[in-house]
Amino acid sequence: MSEYMIYPYPKLIVPRPGMLSIKNGSTVAVDAINGVATDELKATAQAFCALAHEALGFRGEVKTRAEKDSDPIRLSIDGMMKAEAYRLDIDDRVTIIGGSRSGLWFALVSFLQLMQSTPRHERPAVAGEPRAFLVPKMNVIDEPRYKWRGSMLDCSRHFFPVAVIKRYLDLMAYHKLNVFHWHLVDDQGWRLEIPNYPKLTEIGAWRLGDSLNGRPYGGFYTAADVGDIVAYAACRGITVVPEIEMPGHSAAALAAYPEFGVAGVEHSVPTTWGIHDKVLAVYKSETEQFIKDVLTEVFRLFPGKYIHLGGDECPREPWQSDPACARFMAENDIPDLKTLHGRFMTRMSQFVVDAGKVPIGWDEVCDAPIPTETWVAAWRRPEFGVAAAKAGHSVVMCPSRVGCYYDYKNLDDPSEPGNLGVCTVDDVGLFDPTDGVPSEFHDRIVGSQGNIWTERIEFGRHLEYMAFPRLSVLADTLWANRHDWNGVGQTRLTGHLAKLADLTVRYYPGPWERHADNG
Ligand code: ACM
């Protein structure tokens, strides 16, 4: 048996002698205890069966209660365990105990990967012949190193249908990633339906550039789509973090409602990339009310704890041309545009805090003082994350130049697709979220995420090529309690790639070598 059959690497594996045979059509029995809704646990077990079917042709039958000793796979919850922790015991049957529904999912993924170790030619046919999956007996005790193990997907620059998002969530969940940061709003498209502001999606979701047969390019997610995605993610241990970008990157919103922008400026949904000067007029009370209304709908749609407010790359100069801005600053004793900007982000963050949620912003939110309840996603350089941690913020360390931007090329080669930079698999393997962070601040680094901007990514298969295996390697760093890229980390990844192939993942195959200009 290979020690490396589970990826990310688990905390502890104790091998037992022998193999357990799991027949196709086996029951997966869920014991509901400690008040956790049975339907939710059942949905998680069914999500496992769906993924195992896709990967292996395995058919599992989910039951709500273990009745017979013969049920080969049994799941239960132990509320005393940490929420994301699990125990997986494979002996004469499979006993899985999770600290929560998430812990159960992570155990099931580990178990699926062990089932995948049955060589392809020995696996049961989908039609269900009696041969079985042979799984090595063992005891696994596992829990993650970091609590924030994420990926951001930009759905503004290109719009990805719900089916593509679900596939992405499946592949994240297969790596025990737990945060889907959904970038829903940017210059080139507003993607979330807001009933009180219908023009956001009637106008703001469509652009005339890259038009298809003369029709505008675009699309948006309805409340029903969001509910579907949020529930799908929750079954798989993933929380969805919506991002409503402000006050920059707001051209699509302003094409719909120019009254929330700088007076006298013309707007349309841009068809070019980059930083635009179409920014929200942060000094207008009606702009503030607009954002509060949008956030109120976001709170209703997204049950998760975290709300991302963007906050990056906002030019302030456009405000200077509006007499209303100067008037507002004089009346409120605001000395400069930076303070004005910071005041707006602070007020919006406070609105999120008052709703009982946690606001997050890109690291520019620290350019002016902002309360420490706001978490900071450090994307420019790790130093911005270190400064935020020292100032008392919790930090998601996801620097663009150091291992976390997967829209960048995999290799510095003209034939590779990618945008703006290079980030090799090796660069990801060498990255650690606490690099350069003084040890007394390590506990403020909550984790990391792989960010995928989609100016040049149009389709789901291309997205997979950009995401994997870079996101696999990041997931290993964030979960495993070891960081061994130059030891056996690369060997473990090679074994894992064969498993990704079972899921027909169109991953970048290599070479992986380090990009000399980074770091
Ligand atoms: C960013 O990449 N502008 C957060």
C-alpha cells in the first residue's frame, strides 16, 4: 500500500493488515445524532455517491439509519470533535465519524480516493457486475491545518453557467477546500439579480464586446441559482463567500444606475479590461443606500458568515470633478480623498458587522484605518498581509506574485495560456501562508486561496487547466500538517494526478519548474 493514497496528506494514518472489499450497490448508512438534520447528512452522503459514480462507476445506496450490522459504510457525527475533523476506520466495515457535516464530507473524499486505488481494469463495470473495490484497511485521524482553504472565481469577466460552477465546486471539494469566493461584480458585468434594482442585470449584466453573432455577451445568477449553488456547496463542506466589489470596478453597476456615480460622467458596460475610472460616488447618501440595499439582499441569499466587499484598485481622482464631493468633504471635515475612501469602506464594513457577518476586503482596505473586525485578503504582496496582521486583522494570504494567482501562465512560454504573470506549480509548492510573517502573528493568518480572474478564460475546461494542479498543491499546503514540496510533496502530487484523471480533469501536465522572476 502506498502511504500517499489520500491527498491532501492526512494528519495520521495507521495501516491495518488486509483489504476490505466494497461491492457495487453497497449501502451508505447515515446515523443522525446530536440534532444535525438527517436530510442534510443524507444529501452529503448522496453527494459522495454522485462523485464516486462519476470517478469509478460506484453505485451506493444511501439509507438514513444503520439497521443492520451488514451495512458496509456507516456515517455518524460526534459533536465533541472539531467541525472539520474526521475519523475514518476501515476494518471489516467502514466507520466514519465527522465533527460536522463538513468533517463527514472530508472523510468520504478520503475514502473515495482509497477506492480509486483499485486498478482500473479490476473495477466493477458501471452496469454492476459482482466484482468489488478493494480498499486497504487502515485508521485515519485527520483535521486541517488552516480554516480558510479557498478559491476565488471571477464570474464577471466571463460568465460561467451553474453547471460549470458545480463542477468547479466538485473539484474544490475533492481537495477538501472549504471556501468558494464568488466574484460576482466587476466592470464588465454585474452577475447577481437584485429585485429592487432590476437594471443591474437588465443592463449591467450585458456587454457589446466579444458578442456572439451580434448578441451582447453576458448572463447573471437568479436567487434560485444562488440557492442551488449554496446548497450544493454546503453538501460538500464548502461555504460560499459572495463578493460585491466597491467602490472601484463598478462600471457595470453605473451603466445601470449612473446616479450613483460621479455627476456628468457617461457610462456603459466596458468591453476592455484593466482599471477603469468609473467609480461609485462614495460621498452621496443615495450611493450608500444603494450598497446597503444590495448587501441586505446578499445577506438574505447567502447564509454564510463572510461577505467580501472588494475594495481594490479604486482611483480616487474622478471624485475631484464633482462639486458634490468637495461640498461633502467640507461639511464633514474630511481632509483628503484617502480619508473619504476609508470612511466609506469603514461604514460598509460596519453595516456587514451589524448584520452579524464578517466583512472582508482586498488589502487596499487597510490604506486608511478600518476596524479590525474586517478580514483582509492580501493580494498585492505578502508584506501587506503582514502589516494587516500586525494591525490586528485576520488575514487570507493570497499574494499574486507568490503562488496564488492561477490566471497567470503555468510556464513562461508563449504557447501557454494565461494573463499578466507566471505562476508555476513549483512556485505554489514552495509557497506557505506564513512565509515572512513573524511567529507571534501566525495565528492571524487564517489561510489562503487560489485566485482565478477570467479576462482570458472563457470555458469550463480551460478553467480546469488553469486551476489544476496548482489548486491541488495549494490545498495540500493548507490542509496537511507538513510542508514538504521538495521532499515527497511532488511525488504525492504525481500519484494524485492519476486520480484527477478518473474525474476527467483537464489539468496542466507540466513541466512544473520554478519561475525565476517570482518572489
Ligand atoms: C486583485 O487582483 N485586483 C484583487
